[in-house]
Amino acid sequence: MLNLNGITVRLGGRLILDGVNAALPPGSRVGLIGRNGAGKSTLVRVIAGELEPDGGAAEMPRGSRLGYVAQEAPAGSATPFETVLAADTERAALMEEAETSHDPDRLAEVHERLLAIDAHTAPARAARILVGLGFDESMQQSPLDGFSGGWRMRVALAALLFSQPDVLLLDEPSNHLDLEAVLWLEDFLKSYRATIVIVSHERDFLNNVVDHILHLQGGKVTLYPGGYDAFERQRAERMAQLEAARANQVAQRAKLQDYIARNSARASTAKQAQSRIKALAKMAPIAAMAEDPSLSFDFPDPDELRPPLVTLDMASVGYGEKPILKRLNLRLDPDDRIGLLGRNGNGKTTLARLLAAQLTPMEGEMASSSKMRVGYFTQYQVEELDARDTPLEHMTRLMKGKTPGAVRAQLGRFGFSGDKATTLVGKLSGGERARLALALITRDAPHMLILDEPTNHLDVDAREALIQALNAYTGAVVVVSHDRHMLETTADRLVLVDGGTASDFDGSLDDYIALVLGGGSKADKAEKKANKKEDRRVAAEARERAQGLRKEAQAAEREVVKLTAERTAIDQAMFAPAEAAPALAKLTMTELMKRRADLSERIEAAETRWMEISEALEGAAA
């Protein structure tokens, strides 16, 4: 069990964590969520032992191994494969000792331990993890110094997963991953049997991986059973109850104040008035759960253009003399909402740059309207903002000749009003910088928005606001994202970049996910399919067979969530009796432990049943 006991942290005189208390059940998979700047990474660093709190502590059972990816990416001449293998320090030490020791008795002990930890299968496990995170065989054997920072962070993640710690801490692990790697990581974590704490803003990822949500707000945490959707339902109910209590309290205060005003001066009722004054003074106000008013995205609508916006006819594009993509035949219209799919390195960004006219075709033709304006967002634009300037100064430079009112109006569309417009960029959060970059690229009301991983610095609420703004925008949208929720809610057309070209994907995002989890590329699978109509018939039959299994899986999953919630309540009764439910508070410690053991057995049985059904479901979908 991981216990957070009264953790308090102040940074720069500001209270970040205010007596954080939580008991995380053994083997739980916990999603740590909260708005940007709430202190999630700070709490993770305290748990990891990288930051000394001002008060309190994070406690784990003695001998527990904790794993955490540091911010620095690994580097040097070692290969990804060597780096991952070295992460299991016990195995590495034993393997070295097996080569150097001359003591027969010690050698016997070493080999016995190597057998116990399954050391000889380690190379295969390391390779599987690296493949899952996007490293082919040649990449696994290349020096780390030849990789970008994002790929080296993938190596750090692979090393952490390979080391199999008892408590696994992951701080936004999907930020450096493409959709395909995210799907693999999700599948890996679902079968991970130790305690996991994950900071993530991706609702699909949280829904599919975690069994608890730890919500950090105002320096305090609240633990909810279930995934992100379950958290939202429970929080909505809590907010409604809180608002009802606040409204009731406001009415009570008004009634007391009215009585005091009418009766304080009358001798016959002065004592009653005094007692009500004391009651009013002791009534702690219930705060309204206000949302951040600066959380804003509002894309200006462009003037109309006749379709098509862009047409590619047998176009090739690349860098230098080598094309990355060939035989491109695509048409984009003003009402298109396109999601680009494909692994990192396949050419999604290259295609985006071609559509944005940052690259020109090496062969073939590209036709576009001469009046078309394009807004192209990349993470590089966020990183290249001048930290010494304000949002107002950035926008004024780009909107040269526009009135101060027009400049401020564009900033206001993205939440930079009043003092926020004159705050130094260096003091803005990552999410605020992303909003500023979006404000800058849309200053001239573009006819097409091309967004390359726009959600990396945004929390869940900000992502939802961005999605709503994109759906209200009247221009064309092209999105590259590993966030499935964003793709599902903004894209109605999918284009797969694979095999050196790009073409419309004939299916839904769920179909693509099934394709990825099944292995192989679209081109590989297409070669094996001689009759498309027959394939659809077979797929329809498979879906029908799988429907019953899905219902069984959902029932088993609900059972796991229900039982886990009951176990969490018992844990609370054991470690925080004052906050326990009345029925549990009456039980003795022995009764609580007995009930907890019974629930743990039932959870294990339900999880086993869920896994068996899931395997059968995978078999039915194959």
C-alpha cells in the first residue's frame, strides 16, 4: 500500500500541496489528475523521493522498489537495447558476477538467483518492450546519441517498464508517443500487477488503464473508484450536492441577517439576535466550485472559399533528393475534418507541412486556392515563444498595422484578457503557452487549421474546450494526435500515412485500433485480402460473435470496479476510522481485515474472469 500522509509543499512561497492524505490500495492503478499547475508533478516527485516536502511523507512497505522516469533523457553511445537490459540492476550485477566469480558455491547461488528472476528471457522481454514503443531491430542497436529527445525518452520509459518496480510512477508517459505506442502501453499496463500512479490527461487512456482516480485540486486530493468517466459522474454529483448545500447556506445566512437587522435594537429580542450573530460568525462559508474563466479557445471563422482547398495529384514530397511520401492523391474541401493516422516516422508531419505549403512537391502536382490561409500548429512554436515578451507583444508584432483593439480581441478569444495579456511568457504554464501559439496562428482567420499534437500541454478540461472550439470552427481541420478522444470527436475522415504514401482509411478509429493491436501495416494486410466484400462479411460475423463476449467483459469489469470500491472503503475504515462509513466504523480491525481478504480474493477471481473473456474476445476479433 502507498500512503500519502499529510504531504505539504511550498514552492516560492506558494502553497502547492496542503496536507495531502490518501491511502492507495495495493496493486491499484491510480490516475492522478488535476488542472495544469495544480501540483501533480510536484506530488509525483515527492513520492519518488526527488523533492523533500515541508511536511508529511509518502510511505510504502519496507523493501518496495519504486520506479520513476527522470526528466533527463538517457544519452551516450549505448544502444536502446543495452540501456533497457541494464535497467534491471540485479540481473546486470548477477550476470557480471557469473562471468568473474571463481567461487563454486557463490556461482551456484548466482545461477539459482538468475533462474529465479527469469534472467535468461530478459533479452526477449526487453526487445518486446522496445518494439511496442516503436523501435525496430535496427533502431534497437543504434547509439542513443543518434536519437531525438523524444525517442530517448521512450528508451527511458522502456527501461522503467523492464525493471518491473513494485510502485510504478508515470508522469504523462504518452507525451512522447504516437497513437500506436500509446495503445501498446495501455495494453501493457492493464496486465501490470504492481501499484501504478499515472499522471495523464487522456480520458480514453485513463478509462482503459486505471481503477482509481486521485483528483488534485486546491492542494487537496480526493480518491474516486473507477476510471475517468466514473470520476466525472461522481464529481458531477458531488458538485451538485455542494452547490445545493451552498445555496441552502446562503438562504440560511440571509435569514439570520434579516432577523438580526430587525431585532438587534429591540430589548425583548436582543438576546436572540446576539445568539444568531454568533451562529452567523461560526458558519464557515461553502465555496462555489468555480471553473477557470480564462480557459478559452475561440477560433475566428474564415470567409468562404469554393472547394477544393487543396488537391494532390500523384505528388511526392520529402527532404533533399529523397521523397518520404509518394503517389499522393488527396482532395481537401472547406468542410473536411481529417485525422492523420500512422506511426511516428511514417511521414504524418511531412504531409502536414506539404498541406501547409512549407514543403513543395518533388513530383506530381499540388493545387490550392490562391486566397487560402492556413494556420499550422506544432510543438516547436510553443517552445520557440520568447519568454521575455508578453502575449500582447507577440500578437502586436504579427498583427502589424491592426488597431490595439483588434490585437486584444484576438488575444481575448484565447483567454488572454486584462493582466494576462501583459504577463511575461516565461511565467505562463505549458497549457497557456499552447493557447497563445494557437491564438498567434489563427490571427488572420485561416481557412484550414493543421494541428500537430495540439494537446501535449493541455489538461483534460482544456482539451475538452479545444475540442468544442474546433467543432464550432467553420474551416477545414487536419489533426495529428495520439489522443483518441480528440480524434473521435473532431475527425470524420481518417487518412492513414503508411508504406510511403497516404490514403483514406476505410473504417473507423476502432477499426484502426483493432488493426494496430492485431499487428502489421495496412499494406501488409491488404496483400493478404483478395476479396474486400468477403472480408467485410467475415468481420461482421466476428463482431456478432464478439458482442456477447463484450457484454460479459463489461459485466466482469463492473464487478471489479464495484468490489475495488468496497475494498477502498474498508481501507479507509482501517486507516482513517473518522472518515469511514458508519456501517464499517462499527467493525473491529479483525473483522475489517477478514472482510478485506475476502474482497481481495473476489477481485482476483473477477479480474481473472475478465482477462479470460478479454483473451477470448481478442481471439474472436483476430
